[in-house]
Amino acid sequence: MSLISGGYKFGPGCATPNHTLIKEFLRWYIHIAKGKISKSGRVVTFMVLNFTERLFGGFKENMQVTIAPKDRSKIFHWIKRTLTEEEKAIENVKDLDYSFMKRDFLRVIASMWQADQRQFMPSLLKAIIILAL
């Protein structure tokens, strides 16, 4: 069941991926990830755990394949124990450096204003945002 050889077919109702395939995919993701990294340059454990949860959710939502909770916990334990402590492929950082700046705030507000304003933003919230800016 390798992704490279074409042995695993994606689509609704596909077979549940085994641990080896998921671990191989997560190692590839860690290798190419450009998200939150630590000061040493390694990927942060928190980011990999979030990605893994989204991966499992994507399997359930898009392909109607549910990965058993026992298998999920084994994968999460493997990430926390093996990748973090033994192999040191990722780093467990307790205090993340969140660099949310004014520019990021303005981008979020602009996207809400342009895309979601009719559905999610009542008039009072629009007035508060204008006053905040």
C-alpha cells in the first residue's frame, strides 16, 4: 500500500490506510512543512498534531472512511513519543512565539468584510470594527 507505486486508491469508500502509510505521509509532511517552526528550525509538535487531526477529519468527511479511535491514539502517541523524543524530527515547544501583528489583524478584518459580511457580520459588529480601526 504505497502512495508512490499507486497501490492505494483514494476516493469515497476507499480502504482505511494502515499505520505505515499514515506514518510515511506524516514524515513527508514534516519534511516539507513551512508552518510554525521552533527557533532551532524544526517543526513544532503542536502543528503536526493539528495536521494529523485534520487529516483524520478529512478522511471521514470526504472519503467516508473512519479511522478507529484506538488507531488515532496510537498515531498521536507515536508523534509525541517517537518523532519528538527519540528521533527528534520535531520539537515540543511549550511557549510558542505567536507573532500576530497589526497587519495580520487588518487582513483578517478585510477578508471578513469583503467575503463574509452579508452572512456573518451584523450591523453593530461592522460599526465596532470601523471604530476599532
